[in-house]
Amino acid sequence: MRNTIRAGLTLVELAIAVAIFGTVASIAGQSMISGTRMSEEVSVSTRVTDDTNRVLQRIAGQLRSADYSWIYMNVGEVSTYTFKVCTGLGVSETGEIGPQFDHTYTIAFDSVNGVLTATLADQRTGLLLNQEIARDLRTPDGFRVNQLGTDVLVKGNQLQLAMARRGQLGDGTEVMREATTTIFLRSTIYANTNLTTSPGSTPEPPPSDPDTAIVPIVLLGSDTDTTQKVIDRRSGIYANNLLIKGTVQMPSGTSDVIDYNTFDLRMSKVTDGIEAYATLTRGWVASENRGNKLAANEFLIEGWVLGSMTISVVVSSTGGADGTATKTY
């Protein structure tokens, strides 16, 4: 009878030990699985983040000689961002030496398939170089280009590139990581706080001579840019890009001539809360004209406006008479 009792106690002890061992083994197994998954997630996340940063740095490298004043954005199912890129120094038609912008670099984001491509175009020869630079981007907002800052002189040349990409774990779970970089682009044309063409002081105009002063003829053309600039993608706020060519000339048979130092661009907001920015390229200044191929009496206004605004261009003659063109866009 005693032997039977002792055997029963041994079996109970064995059952308890097996249960405890099973619990410990289950916890250890779950910990190993969780640790393996965590290690895989960290590894995949790190790889996706590093790859995303490398792509952004590659794009930033291509834009190292781009000009902030010449950025064209077209937002849609396939969004494009086109930059003018400096290709070196050259001699203008007037004999002045200055940078030449003979290449364009266009980034295209397919928001449906999450693919990012780039095209380098030679404007002189027409040659194109197409390249896929990234895929598996988040849809529909896996790539964004934001022009930062409202103070045109201080922060106006900051460009933020943001990219979000997907990675996949062994069990099919997706991992999403985002990276951003801010680059500072050169800018050949500035607008100061009152939106005139020069951030510095302008030369004193010559004294007016009412006997010889003739009013210059200033003409503003139509806005030929139908693309849009992203203000706030999430809120669906887009501005209209501007591309306006104008001319200035003196009436025939006059002895008075244009005083090009007095050229002034003015922008008036029609209603409160409208944002706008514009730069001006003067055809008679070789260092500004570069690849635009403007005639000596032409000028080009580029920028954007949220809503509508009125643009005025004022040019004086050496005799002191002001010519003005005003138009609402």
C-alpha cells in the first residue's frame, strides 16, 4: 500500500514538472520568435531608411548647380518637378561671361505605382537620359518637394525633399519609413520684402527734364504657364505658376532712351491672405538672361500666386519719365 502511494506522488510531481517546463519553453519560444521578428523589423527598417536617404542625397547631388529661381512643378497622378541646371561658364551674345543653364533635370513621381524616375535633358542637343531612381514608394504621397520659407531673401532658396518607402518582412508585413533632406539652392534673381527686383538700393534716377523726357512703352504679355505649385498637398492647396514675357521700348524718333537701372516690378494682392512670389529676368542684363534667349528689350516674370494678383512694371527714361504696364493675373 505504501509503495502505491509513493508512486502516485511521483506521477503528480512529474506532471507538475512537465507543465512548468512546457510553460517555460512556450515563453522562451515566444520570446525567441518576438526577438527574431524585432531583429528583422529593425534590419529592414534600417535598410529602407538608409536606401531612402541615399536616393535623396543622389537627387540633391544632381541639383547642386540648379537655380531656385527656375523650378517648375506640375502636380497630378504623375507629378513632375523640373529644374534648370548650370552646365558651366559661357559667353553671352553681348560678350559677357556668365553661367549657362543648358540642362534640365526632371523628377517624375508616379503616385499610382510608387515609382520615381529622373530625366536629364540637354537643351542644346536634345539628348535625354532617363533613369529609374526608386520604387516601392508610398502611394499616393511617397515623394514631395516643398519650397520653404516666406522671407524671400533669407529662407527663399530652401528646398525640402521628402520620401516615404515601403519594406517587407518575411511574413509579408509592410514596414514604412520616411526621410527628408533640406538643400540650399543658388538663386540668380531675388525679390526683397516689398517684392521689387533688387534686394539692395537702386541708383539715384537722373534729374527729370520735361523738355526731352519721353514715356517708355511697357507691355505685359499673357501668363503662359498652366502648371501648379504645391502649397499644402494634404489640404489640397495649390498655387498657379506664372510665366509672363514683356517688352519695353521707346517711341520711334525720340532722343530720350530707357534707363534700365530704374526697372521695377511691383505686385499687389487683390484680397487679404493671397500669397505670391515672383522673380524677373531682364534681357538686357547678360548675367541674368543666360539661357533664356531674351531679346535686349524683353523681360521675363516667373513665380506663382495663390488666387489672383495685379502686376505692375515701371520703367523710366533717362529724361525722368515713367512708363507703366499693369495687368491682373
